[in-house]
Amino acid sequence: MDKMLFSENMKLADLISANHNLILMLPRFGIPLGFGERSVARVCAAYDVPVDFFLLVCNVYTFDAYLPNRETLQSIDMRLLVPYLHASHQYYLRHLPYLGRLLDGMASKVDKRYGNMLRHFFAGYKNEVEEHFDYEEQVVFPYIERLRIASENGETLPESYHIHDYAEAHDNIEDKLSDLTQIIFKYLPGNVSPEDSIDVVFDIFQLSADLNKHALIEDRILVPYVEMLEAKRA
């Protein structure tokens, strides 16, 4: 598996060409376009991004079969883990109103009952996402940062919270986007223009795929990494 993973000597442009969806991640690392022919290592150094962490996220995001082992996670500089996840949350929270406007435009052109169903479903989904992210921002991320800093300083941090509590309650918020597309597929009246419906469905697919990768990063990086920090505390 390691032979197919991205490496720091690759040109960043080649990495993005291999998986164009990775372009969504660059702003979350504070990396703008215009990196020319520079390698991944050089671009990361220019923006103070740990190259090993950048590659870890890119590899998890790209290769479905890639599951980083304990030794890999232990060797990586994780100081940008929480900032990266926070930046991802901000992207989703900014994007949801845009999707809401697309759906509202569609809802205004169909039967009132169907339009209200679309609006109600999306409003409920948006509230669920906001609550999900708020819990992570207010509880989970501060906990992880306290653990990380304590571990780096060789300190023991007494905590009653455990990442297992988070993993147990971690729901897949992208699943309801699939439900939304099914509603559109099955019940969308024929008087809605194909352009409008395709724009909405394509946007939902893109957002759902990105949220799925976000969940993978949490499951394959965040949870096992924090479990290792907690093991040091025990």
C-alpha cells in the first residue's frame, strides 16, 4: 500500500491532478493556488504546514484502503489536526446556506407541499450539522488540545472525558444528504428544469463526498491518535 501513497517529493500540482477533490483541502491548510512546479515538501515548508501531517490527510482522503498504523500516527506532528478540522467545519457552515438557497429556489417552483417538505428536511439537517459541529468545537477539540499539550510537556492531565465517548456518539451527518437526494430523485415534479435539479444534486453529491472524507479523517486519524494520548495518561 505504501508504494501508492503520495510522497513529499511529488509536485503538489501532480498530487492535486491525481485527486482533484484535494483542492478543497488547500484553504484548510492555508495554502493558496499558484504553487508552480514546487514539491509538496517545499510548499508545506513555505506555509509552515508539517509535511507529514499534510500527506497523512491527503492519503486518508484519497485512498480508501489506507489505514495509518500506530507507528505512523506516533511519528507525525499533529499540531494542525484540530485547526484543520476547525477549518473544515467553517467551510461546511459557509457552504450550507448556499445549498439552502439552491434548494429554496427549487422549492419555490414546485407544488407547495413538496416545496415545504424540501425546506423542512434541509432546515432539520442544517440544525443537526450545526449541533454536531458545536459539540466538537466546544467539547472534543479543546479536550484534544489539552491532551496534546500535556503530552508534549510530559504532564499528566486528569480528565473524566474519553474519546471513546465521542466515538460512540459519532453520527454520520453525510447520510441524511443521501436521503435528500432520494427525495429529489423520487418526488421531484417534472416541471422543474433539468439545470436546476442537476445543480442541486451535483452540489449535494460533492458536499456528501467531502463530509464522508471528513468523517474518515476523524475515524482514522483523530480517534486513534487521541486514544494513544489517553493511553499515556493511564
